[in-house]
Amino acid sequence: MDYISRRYWRADGTTATLVLSTSPIAKSIYRAGADVPFHGSGYAVAPAPASIVSSSEVAAFTARKENEEYLLLYAFGERRGLLGNGLQAWGLVALDAIFGQPNDYFLARVLAPLHELDALQAAQVAGLAERLFPRLASSYGA
């Protein structure tokens, strides 16, 4: 599995980090949810407020542990686009295997320290994810 990360910041102090995990092996990406590493590290994970994300292709949750609190937005995809990691995605993985079609699967995440964000900044971080994720998927399809 390969990882790419980029940090974004605004003049108002808002920061966010993009982490892209990618692999030609679907199981490496799809086998676990985006929240699993947080559960394994002792964080309490909860769904983010539904109002934070306006795209059906992007999901979000919050993770808390002691003094740390994060907002994480994520999307699963591959060369056909953002598909999630559910039945549709696994069905296409099976078709790829049957027809010997190579693919590259990914999990894109945007992570921001929630304790530093007000409602407007949280919406801006969500907007960043909603713009970045389709662009990543588009570049995979090209």
C-alpha cells in the first residue's frame, strides 16, 4: 500500500491534512472502514452531524481521545470513480478479477483537529474534501 499526504491551511488558522492510501489490491483498501485505525488506537468514534457533508459520496465521523478531537471526512474509490466500500464496489472488484482487469483502489481522507474548528471552519474543511475527492477519482479514471 502506498500513502500520500498533503497539509492544507488557511490564513485564519484552519488546518486539514489529506491522506491518500492506494493499492492495486482491493482488499487492502476495502476490508476495513476508515474508522478502524481510530478504534484500534483507543478513540471514541461517532458519526459527524449529517449537516456537515452535502455530498453522498463523502462520509464523515468524529474521533475523540482525552484532549484530542478530530473531524475525518473520507471516500473510497477506484478508476471508475467514488464507489464506497459496499456491495457495488466489491461486485466491481469481482468483475475485475474475472476479466483480469487491473485496477488501483484508494481511500481518501481529510483530517482536521475538531477542537480548533468553529462551525464555519468545519464546513470549509468538508467543502475541501468534497472538492478534492472527485478530483482524485477523476485522475484515477484518466
